[in-house]
Amino acid sequence: MQETQALPTRSRPRPPVTRGMPHTQIGVQPHPDLNRELFRRAFALPDVRNEPTRISVPGARALWLDERLPLAHGELILVGREFAHIHPDGSLHVTLDPRRAQEAIEKGWAEPHPIAAHIGVDGMVLLYTPLDETELDVIFGLVVDSYNFITGRSLQPADILMSLQAEQP
């Protein structure tokens, strides 16, 4: 696993989620500005396109990796090049290094996907909808961790945020 910062403990209780498929949160309303910023950051990752999901609920958006990009763990992608997706409520399904996934679960940021153990993808988790700026930063950091794990790259969230700031007039 690449060097990552320890996660803080999430201050909110875990939201209720469905136990079957589709695996979603129950009754969580995203904050529109935070949701927009999550999308802006996630789709600023290099070689990632915003595509309709091919595996999730209607309205979810796939983080689709460019087909020319070599992958370190392409075998963990379930459909095409969709390494993660964002649900309409701002929660996400991602695949992390299993140790990072366990830390995210223990610190209250995620929970295992119900099919993860059945298909042998131990790091597949649901990340909860960010409900404030602090949560957005942690969740985006985990999206970057997933990107790095799947691609073998070693980006930092600050790299993406700096590139986004440089693009603003």
C-alpha cells in the first residue's frame, strides 16, 4: 500500500443503508454545493471521464478510466473501466487497498459492499455522502486512494486541488 495519512474518526453516526442490492444509503440528503464539489474534484483526476454508470443505480456517474491507461489492479474493476461511481446522493462505491478499506470502515467513513466477499474484492466499499467540508476532504482523499490503488499512481489530493485552482480565472 502506498504511503497514506491516517484517517480521522468520522464524527457523525453511520447512516442507515440497504443490506441488499442496490446497496445505498437510506434517507441521506446531499448538500448540493458539496455534491457539485465532489463531482468537480473526482472528475479532475487524470485520465478519468464522467460516464453513465454501467453497474449502479440510474443517475449514478461512473469514474471511467481512459482505455490507454495501464492499470495495476484492473482485475478488480467489475465492468469496463469503471473503477468507482458516485450515486445521486453523493455516496460512492470504490475499491481500495484492503488495508485502507478496513481503516475507512473502522473510522466510520465506509462499509463493505455486500457482494465484496462473495466476489473476492475485499476492498470494495460504500463511502458515505460528505455532509460538510471536512467530510468532503476525507471522502475525496479516499477516492484518490482508490484511483492510486487501481492505477498504480501516487497522486495526492492536494495535487488535484492545486490543478483545479490553477484553472480558475
